[in-house]
Amino acid sequence: MGDEHMTNHTIGVTGATGALGGRVAARIARLGLAQRLIVRDINRAPEYPESSAAMATYEDTAAFERACRGVDTLFLVSATESEDRVETHLSAVDGAVRAGVSRIVYLSFLGAGPASTFTFARTHFFTEAHIRSTGVSYTFLRPSLYLDLLPHWVDDEGVVRGPAGDGRVAWVSRDDVADVATAVLTDPVVVAASEETTYDVTGPEALSVGATVAKLGRLTGRSIRYVPETWEEALESRRKTGAAEWEIEGWASSYSAIATGEMDVVATTVPDLTGHPAQSIEGFLRRHPSALSHVAV
């Protein structure tokens, strides 16, 4: 792993109590490297040799700056979706830059753009643009939709509803995204090659939602089907949750982004950077056999 490259080099990891940041922190710990875990709740911070923890929210620029002092490379996991998510991200970036962080590895989203169909992907574009404008070195990771969340798309009746049309998506596992992030943060060869670079991070094959649920049904023996919706039907069916309109549009537009072809990307980033193939739906279900246990057989 080229220990000489990382001598006295501290990696900052945000979201270390979360699904992705937690995986990355565990992988960095296994490599025996120094890291600073930046968390909202210090009592929940994982404890590893060579790790220290600091408490800060993204919104508190001064606290985030303090938490980042002494950090060389920062892994910035995107914040939970909110109406002011861009401002939240910009505050964290500004704090990190003021603290002297020299490189930011930002967890963005596939197809991030100012007019992305998936509304939450737009905030990633503006965050990327701000990071570029600061002058620090950066690497952007743009994962596809998470394979780990796919079971949550299936309701208790075994139905996936949404306006995804016949568009395709290469679902990616969080484990693979964490492996890519770890390589970009710690492997000297990858670090050198990934300055000012954007990586799409996807699974091995792009499938329509119809083909995805057919495969889930075949592999689990459960009755799963896809019911296409129009945009209006998608909004209406989700309003029953009582969620805010911006959140409902976010959920529905993740399906619409599949329909437009914006998710139809298969990248070789996982094998290229990690040395192992990207996890397939089959591989994911072998690792998580109870992922669809909420659906009747």
C-alpha cells in the first residue's frame, strides 16, 4: 500500500456513523492508517487504533473547520437530503478549505448536473462546482443507485411502482462504492491518477426496472412485479406518506431519471480501482439472503 506516501497523512472521514462513511472508516482502519472521524454525535463515533473523532455539523462552518484541522485529505459524504442541502455542503467545504485540507474526495451522484432529472442530483452538481472553485485538489465519486436500497423499492405486496419506463440502471453495492472510495483515499497509485478526476461508480450490468424485479423474483422465489406510473401518479401515490413536496419529487424523480436514460451507464471503475468485479444482483442477494424477506412468497 506504499506506507511512505501516507506517513503523517491524516484522512478525514465524514458520515463515519453512516452506511457508507462507516464502511470507509472500517476499511481505512484495517489498513492501519491515521484518520479523523467527523461525526454529529461523538458518542456514536467508531473507535479504531490510529483514529480520533471530532464533533461537527456541516452547517457550522467554524466547528467543521476545527474538526478538519490537521486533516490532509477529506472524504466528504453528502448530507441527508434537505431543501437547503447545497448551502449545507458549501458550509462544510468552506470549513475544510479554511482548515487547510489539501484534497477533497466528494461522494456525488451519477449524472450530476444543473438540470438533472433526479432533483437530488442537482445539489451534487452545485457542490462539485463549489469544490472546483476553491482550488483544492479533488476527486468526485458518482455512484449509481444503491443495490442496498433496491429492496426498499419493493413494497410488502411485492410491487415496485414508479415512472421508470423502460430505462436502465446499473445498481451498485455500497460495499463496492466504499472499496472505490478507500482506493481513492489510500492507494498511492490511484491517488496520483485521480486528481481532478470524476469517476462513475456502477454495477456490472444495466437493467430496466422490469428486468430487475423479474430477476429479484427468480432469485428469491417471491412474487415481485413492476407497475409503471406516470409522473402525476407517482407524486400522488407518495403524497399519502405525508412527506414534503420536495422530498416526494426527489423520490419520484429517481425513477424518472431511469426513464430518460440518465442512469444507463456501466463504468469499469470498480474493477479498475479495486481489482475485483462489481457486485451483481445475484452476488448481493447471496450476501444478503433476507433482503426481500418482507415480501410474501
